[in-house]
Amino acid sequence: MSRFIEGQSRTQSTLFPEVLDDYIHEDNPIRAVDMFINSLDLSDLGFARCQPAKTGRPSYSPATMLKIYLYGYLNRIQSSRRLEKETQRNVELMWLVERLTPDFKTIADFRRDNGNAIQQVCKRFVLICRELNMFTDAIVAIDGTKFKAVNNIAKNYSRGLIKTCIETTEKDISNYLMELDRADRQSRADDAIKLKGKLAKLQARLESEKVIQQELESLPDKQISYTDPDSRRMALKHKGVLVGYNVQAAVDTKHHLILAHYVTNNPSDRHQLVPMSQHVQQALGKQDITILADRGYDDSTSFKIVHESGVTAIVPKIRTSGNRSKGLFTKEDFVYNKEKDVYECPAGKDIPFSFVSTDKGKPLRAYMSVMTCKGCAIKSRCTTSPAGRRIRRLDDEEHVERVAQSYKNMPNAMTLRHQTVEHPFGTIKQWAGTHQLLTKTLKHVKTEVSLQVLAYNFKRMMNIMGVGGLISALKT
């Protein structure tokens, strides 16, 4: 007699047929997925083929296809081919789509053809979270992270890179020509034939590189990607460079839900504060919000725009001056008097306005202390220039000072920002296994990222409320 637990025979028949619903527990997350998608008006959200055609072969319901994708992104299954297999063997997915088995092409086409509608579903779930009072504090943290595109770095060219490639190829051609002359002098016929073959390949490569160079000159950003034309080369903090997209996210500091996201192929965060603040205001349905961001968002023009729209921005200033390390006073040590239009120096003297200049198209007001610095006891700590101290002020400087004051009033802002916004980025990249995107072009990447954000928020809400609690909330 066996001492092991024995299974049931594969040929054993049952008196009553088994019901698929019996395999799905009441607290199974797929019941919440089913409830959420069934509660949506897919036609109003913009999905195609919500009304079946009267003739022709019947199509799959958009609700069925959306359930497949949401289930897939909740369970690290983003590929349409893998999703096709799961519909044939996964009991949970069989229950969710009622044993339907669309092929991978149908699954992939649904994501391609309904990108805008899928993005609206993501926004609709954020609205549900708002209705459940998840965003009562109106404090959000924003940041950007880089996702690798479906484009090898060798298939991305910039003006400087293609110039280097051409110079390298020309140098290789010159070396091979010298080697070919040597082979001819020494009557090495076999070597000469091989060298001629290599030279022909190098010359063909040189021609293609010159074509790329001409094409680059006609592009506005002087950069081209051949596999995914919308992807761009982006620098990473500690890992070199990649060709990909910059995904911006705004995260609620209380529950770490992603309020809004935005995908761009601009590698810099510098000008993303304005669009992100607008997305957050729309998601929260209010103008008076507080945004925490890192130094990458330091931009005086952006500060002015967001302040005028009702946003309180808390951003640390980029420090480019080396005066502090030299033991000299920095600009922060000088106080601006708006009524007198002067700067008050640490010695208590006024530095008057002198002239107007420009820096990268921005007007600058210059304040100089030619007469003020004469005989000053602490001049050695202020400036090493014989002409005295010069201070430059932007037209938007008052907004920079407002941001600096807000940063001083909230000393733990950057700690809170880091703890908040890094959570979803880490989850999506590690838990969801997403370091590289599966789709090409900005249009389709936006759809893919929206599915990732929807899956993250959905899982987050189940962790906060429980599956039963979320189902109950969706019913109401």
C-alpha cells in the first residue's frame, strides 16, 4: 500500500459534470476584474465594434478582449501569443471569458485598434478611486523613468554618432587599401581577393552611413531610430544610455496610487512639470494641489505657469555655483527688495539695478555693487572680482523664490517624494517584469503603459480594500 497521497485517475468519470464556477473562490481577484469591466459603458469610452454587425462572421465583444488584457497585465502576461495559450489552459481565464479562445492576432489587433479607449479605461478607474475618497490630501509626487523601446541602440543614430561612424569606416577603408597594395606587391592573389571583398562591404557601409547623415540633417532633433521611429536615445543615471521613452507618473502620497501618467520621447524632465500638473488637476477635479518633484523639474518658466493655475510646486533648486564650496556667499544670502528694486547684501547694503541682458533667450536683470563694495569689511567673503559683486535676476525669479520658500517650509518633501513615486516604478518594473516595452511608436506605447498603470492601480486597490471590498464598491 502506497504511503503517498494519490491523485485521481485520468480516466475516472464523474456522475455530475463539474461547474467551472466552482473552481473560482469568492475572493478571487478575477471576480473584481469581471465586475469592473462589466460596469463600464465601453461604447461611451470609445471602443470599436461594441454593437455587433448584422452580417458576416460574429466578432468578439470588446469586454471579452479587455478582460483578457487586464488579467494578463495583472499576472505578468503581456504577450498576445502567451495570452492565446492562457485562454486554452488557464482555468481562471476560462472562467473570466467564458471559455472563449481568440487567436493571438485578434488579441493584438484589439490593443492596436483601441488605444485611446484603453487609456480612457485607465482614467475611468482613477475616477472611481477618487469617488471612493482615495485622494483626499491632494498632495502628489511626480517623477519620470526610462523604459527601453523595441529598438537596439545600434539602430539609433545622432548627428555626432554618424559622423564618428563615417570617420571610422573611412579609416578602415584606408587601412584595407594599404593592405591591398601590399598584397599586390607581394603577389598574394588569394589575400587580394579577400581584401577586395571586405573593401566592397566597407564601401557599401560608407554609402549607407552617408545616406543616414543626409537624412539626419532634415530632422528637427537630428536623431533617428530605424526599428521604432519615435524612440530616442536617453541617458540613465548609473547605467549608461538606452533607446526608449520617458514615462512620467504622478503618485498620491497617501495610498501610492498613480493619479496620472504621461509618455514622451523627450529624455529630459525639465519641461514636464506643466503637462503633469494639468493631468493631475484633471484627475483630481481641482486646481489647488501640491506637487513634489526632484531637481530635474527646476524651470522658472514652468513655475510661473503652474503657480498661475493654482499649483504649489515644491522642487529643490539645481545648484550650479561653486561659491559655497569656496567659502563665498551665494545668491541665497542676498535678499531682494521688490519695492526698491535692489538686493540687500549680507553686510546690510543695497546693490542697485544696473542693466538688462539675455541668457538663452530669457531676459536677465543685472545688479552690480561697484560703489557698495568699496571699503566693505567682508568683501573677501562676497566676491573676488575687483569690480564688485554682480547678481542676475530672471523675470520669473519671484516664482523661483516662491518654490524655494515652499521647499523650506516642508523639509521632508524630498524624502516623501522618493518614498512615494519610486514605489509604483519599482513595482511595474520588477513585479510586472517590465523593463522593455513590447509595442512600437509613441501611439502604441501610450496604450501599453496605460495597461500597466491600470493593472498596478487595480492591484493596489485590492490590497487597500480587499477583493470583496472592491467588488462591493464597484457594485455601487
